[in-house]
Amino acid sequence: MKTVVLISGGMDSTVALHDAAARGEVMLGLSFDYGSKHNACELPCAAWQCQQLGIPHRIVRLDFFNELFRSDLLQSGGAIPDGHYEDVSMRRTVVPFRNGILLAIAAGVAESQGAQALTIAAHGGDHAIYPDCREDFLSPMAAAIRAGTYAGIEVLRPFVGWKKKDLAHRGTELGVDFHHTWSCYKGGARHCGTCGTCVERREAFQLAGVKDPTAYER
């Protein structure tokens, strides 16, 4: 199946890219620069991963996120909180309806490119914090995209029932170079090691029994 993969440059979407490439034809890796604190760290990783697979890569700029949305994940927001990914403080990093907007744009791109599907890397570990990563959102969104495109674009979400450790394991099976992925929400020179995404990244490698190539500040 010809697909467009949403790739941020993080662990999850990178595994989704390689998994989709192993299953069929990936027509495009699609990234979004929406003004997050870590976009500048993630996007080069996304480009690198696409280049390794010989897949075209495009970045869509969405400046209005920073101007209109309230989230500490954005450059216009407050400081990124430390602590475990599931802590209440991490809700401050939710970008309202982000996946709904990104999927809608990607649906138009996919149909224009002659693709049959989109692939998004939402997984079970995201559900506690991010409502637009849950299946009760993704399922009706997928139905709307299928109904709203002549091509009947499918929204593939192969990891929606997985934990992040499962993605670390699958990526290892696929030969993913995790050194060229980025998770830290703070967007510094190195992964901070203390924010929720860093904690989750470290735990995923540990639980999967996979070597963690990440250099953490702490």
C-alpha cells in the first residue's frame, strides 16, 4: 500500500517510517514545523532517516500554532516540566488538537500524491496524556478522512495498542539507528534526561533490553 508517513524525527515516528517501508511503498515522509521547542532538534533527524531510506521528505510550516495555541511545548509557552511522562504536569505539553490538524493536512497531501494511506505512530503510552492519540479519537478521524477523500485515504495506526518499549524492540528488529532520533521536549544541545519524554525514552530502551545510544545531561 502506498502511504505517506507522518514523521517528527522522534523514536515512534521513525520506527513507523521504517516499518511502513518494510511493508510497502512510502511515497513521502511528512514533517511539520509548528514551533515546538524541540522542532529544530527533531526535524534534521526526520530528514536523515528519510534520506537513509531513499524516501522524499517535506516539511510543512505551521506558524499559527505558536501564535494562537497555548502549550508549554511551544516556543511561546512556559518551561517544560520535569518528571514522569504520566504526571499531571505533563498535560501542560499538550498542543490542542495537534494530531487532528496534522492528519487533515496530511490527508490532502496524500490524496494529491496519489497515496492510499497515511501512517501515524500514536501508541498506547500516549493515551494517558494526549486525547488526540487515543483510538476513540483516531477511529472517527480515520472515518472522516476516508469519507472526505475520493481516494478513500486510510489512516494506519499500527502501534495504537503498543507500549513504547515495543517500538524500541521493533525498531531494533528493523535496524533503526536510534542515535538519529530526538525525544527531549526542551530542545537543548543534548537530551536533558529529566523531562517526561526523556524518562520515557530511557525506560523504553531498558524495558526492551535494547542499548540506549542517547547522551543525557542527567
